[in-house]
Amino acid sequence: MRASAETVIERPMAAVWEWASDPGNWHYWYEEVGESGGAVYEVSESSPPRRQVVRALSGPFRFEGTLELSEDVGGTRVRQTVVSTPADLPGRLLSLVAGPLVRRSMRRRIAAQLARLKQMVELEATL
């Protein structure tokens, strides 16, 4: 299942990259990381300051998340795409039957995560 969302953060790309790509900050904005205590993640691709791919190697939520940054008139455009693959048969069947609903829910979660990231990065600039 694939879903994505994007936002514009009113900060330079380098500042957004520094905050968003740091694993020490992920639990503040990246919901799956905060919910998956004990899960193991790896940064499988990193092209600073434009692209980072993170994979969940263990835990209840198996996913691959891609963060892409680009310059925008208002600051930095941030797009996050998540590909989630259910590990068990019931999960795969559910995603087949309820795919559009699940995708819409994923899109809302990603948009909420990006809103938290935007808030954190822009707030840090004012401190």
C-alpha cells in the first residue's frame, strides 16, 4: 500500500534536512517511530539535503518511508511517501478489500506527521 502527502516548511532546505533526517528527532514527528517501541530502523538511502529512505526492519509496522525535499518559493517543499506491506495473510487480505480506505487513512497520518515536522522546524527557528 502506497500513500504520500506534502507540505511547505518556511525554512531553508538545509535547516529542514538537518531536523528531519536526524534519527534523534524522528519520534517527535514520525508517528510510526513513536508507536513502534523496540522496532529497528535503517536509513537505506541518504542523499543530503534532498532524499532519505528509511525502512522498518522489525516491529509491528513494516514500511519504507521516503522523504524528499526541494526548494520552493515559500521555503522547502517536503514530500513523504510511505509504502507499507502487511506481514501476515489477514493484513494482506484486509489491504485488498479495504485498500482505498486504508490508503486515505495513511495519507491523513502522513499529512499529520508533516504538519508536526513543519511546526517543529519553524518553531525551532523562532527560539
